[in-house]
Amino acid sequence: MVTVEQDRFFMQAALEEAAVAQSLGEVPIGAVVVFDGEIVGRGHNLRETSNDPTTHAEIMAIRQAAKKLNSWRLLDCTLYVTLEPCVMCMGAIILARIPYLVFGCRDPKVGAVGSIYNFAEDQRFNHRVQVREGVLQTECSTQLSNFFRKLRAEKKQLKE
């Protein structure tokens, strides 16, 4: 059984991935995949850098974990991500058979774990995902808010 301390530890690792994204000028979203208490996949947003709309943090972490575990089925893994996954990422989570998802803060614009849709509990899928939300919520939310506040200020300054 995963403890609150473990959730916080792995979400902190996801926040560190988000900081890497931010240092690249990307939206600061980070993710890690954990298997048997070990991080087997790390990812952060790379959409701007790669010009690839599929390079979300979750997708990058899932790809790395699948390669390391030599299986597309990520059974018994937990995905930690700083922001509620979108439709694409929830599709990947379901298709990878990831049983556990932990996320920091909600995404009211495109979240697919309750904000807009709830793919985790949709009975039409052949796989369900158990979800814990709100782990390091303030830290995750603040990181994103600060990034967008700074971006808006920079855009405003360019107009002046």
C-alpha cells in the first residue's frame, strides 16, 4: 500500500520534471511512472521544443517506462502527474493498462479525470483507473499559475 509520504515523494519528482519543462520554455507539467517503488519513466512537456502535439509529460513518461519494463502493459504501475491528464493522455493511460493515477491539480479546460470528462470511471472502457487527486495540489497549481502570470507579463511588456 502506498503511503501519503510516498505520494508526496513521487509527486515532488513530477514537479522537478515540470521545472525542467519550464526551463525549456514549456508549460511546466511533469510526470513519473513508478513500479515497485522505483521511478521507471520520467517525462515533461516538450510540445514547443519538439513541435509535436503528442509530447505531453504523461506520454513521455509512459514511453520511457514501457521501454524500461520491456512491455506496453504497465501493470502494477502508478503514474504521478502535476496536472489532471487530458483526453489523449487518459487514452494512453487506459491503453497502457496503468491501474493507478495520482495528480496534483485539476485542469478545468481540458481535464479528462472529472473536470470535462471522466475517462477513469467510464464503464465503456475495458480498463478502469483508480485515481487520487490533490497531492501537492498547492505546489502544482502555483507552479503553473506563476508560469502563466510571467508569460502574460512578458507579452504585455512586448506590446508596450
